[in-house]
Amino acid sequence: MSETMTTPAPADGAGAEPVVAARDPTRRYGEGDTAVDALRGVSLDVRKGELTAVMGPSGSGKSTLMHILAGLDRPTSGEVTIAGTGLSKLNDNDLTKLRRKHIGFVFQFFNLLPMLNAEENVVLPLSIAGEKPDKAWVDELLEQVGLTQRRSHRPSELSGGQQQRVAIGRALVNKPTIIFADEPTGNLDSKTSGEILELLDRSVHELDQTIVMVTHEARAAAFADRVLFLDDGLIVREATNISAHDIVAAMEELGAT
């Protein structure tokens, strides 16, 4: 397997417009001597049909970057666009509508509603939007994520891996422009983590989805088409076709434990 490591740069404009683009967003918390610069100017393009992993030591800014890219937080300066729309131009209501239409989320702790069964949790984004689920698509999706036999089970009746499958189905149900996954295997055992990573990989390469995944696990990042390494609020390295072993070495160079 070949490997390349380069200093990251925005796409040169060739080909399709990126689904998400960041142009030098910064994020400062606080003021004066106590101010903390969580992001110090990060430019990147996320291309359609790509699984991008974001890694870095604790405090490197990776979670802040994901929140900025997903419109969950606003940058202090700079701009982020999703599907060609600049987020800085949107008020809170319009931003909520954009997230509902274009973004799916997968979190470490599943965030399922305990009173709903698996299928009801999967279609929840459509229910909130007042849209009627397409039965054929829901059936196909439940099969894709391995929940056909568990569709009527509530979260308390599901294993951790099955709950995360529900969360992934929920993220996929409205066919979003992009999915943001925050430590999606962080609460799972090794075997189940592998199954979830394979599911995310299939979502990209078989369902034509686009995923940005924040992770601290080298094995998870090795599934990605591209890995971005953050340190001190900046992207310091970009790698493609990189093994878990080389990811560990790169993290050690950054002083990550």
C-alpha cells in the first residue's frame, strides 16, 4: 500500500465543489491573558464520497474543528461552507434547518431515545422534520446496518454495538450531505468497534456518503481515505493510505499518549 504525507492545502478547484470547505476558521475562548485559541486557522476541503479522520493529542482542537465544520459552534473568524452555503450568513434558525437537511451525527454515547424502538429512533430526524419515511428506504437502511431483526427493540434491549448501529442508521436516514462522527467506537469493545468501522466504511463506499470522523484510535483512523493530524489548533500533517502502525508513530511524534 502506497503512502503519502503532505502539508494540507485546499483543493485547487478542479472537479466537483467540496461538500464542506473551511477557510482559515479560528476559535478563541475567553479574552485577554486567559484567552485560549482552540483553532488558529485551519483550511481544508472535504470531498464527496470520502472518509476523513481527524486525530491529535488532547487539546489539539479536533473536537472544536468538528463542531465548527458542523455548525454546532461559530468560528471567531474565518468561514465554513456546507453544500455551497456559507454558515456565517445564517441565523440560528436557518443554521438549524441546514443541519437538519445536510448533516448527520454519530456520537460516542449513541444518544438514543429510550422510549422509542430501533426503527423509531432511526426515522426520528424525519419525524422531527414532519416528513413521512419512505418504507422501502427504511427497510433497506435497517438491512444495511444489520437491524432488520431488531427494529422493534428498544435501546435497553440492544447491545452497545446494536445501539451504535441505530445511531448510524439515524444519521443516514435523510441521506445527508455529510456525516460527522465523534469517537464513534470510543464506547465499544474491540470486536464491535471493528464491525462499526466496517459499517462506516461501507456507508461511504457503497451508499456514497461522506464522513468526517474524530477519533483517538489508530485502527479507526486507518479505515479513512485521509487522516488529518491536528496539534495546537493547526493541521500539521495530512496522510493518505496510511497504516495503523504509521498513525501511531505520527501521534507519538506529536507527543500524544
